[in-house]
Amino acid sequence: MQTGRPIEVLRNSVNKEVRVVLKNEAEYVGRLIEVDTYMNLVLERVEEYVNGNRRASYPHLLIRGNNIVYVAVVDSL
């Protein structure tokens, strides 16, 4: 398990697969490409899940940091 400041953990997770849960309960799983100081995330090869069911897939996705409940590095689960 990684420890440290959240932004540092995210920066160290670039090019790893992550699961992102949003306030609207949607989940996105994809490879983290970029993160900024506002915790805005850019993912690639993304799968969207709603209520545990796969809903859509996207080649790239930008997620605003203020909508994120949590981010988990899939490798560490």
C-alpha cells in the first residue's frame, strides 16, 4: 500500500490502472495518464460502471477533481 500525500500517491500512480468513484456513484477504471494539483485526472482505455454494470467505454476521459470521492490503484487492491 502506498502512503504519503494524496497528490504524491496519484503522481506516483501515473501509467497504472486506477478505479475512480465519483459523487454520482459512477465508477471508472482505466490507466492514469495525467494528474494536476486540483486532482483533475486524465485516463485512457476507460470502462464506465453504474451500479456495478458496465455502461460504456472511452478511449480517453477527463475527470474533474471536485467530483471524485476516491481513487484506488488497481494493482494495490
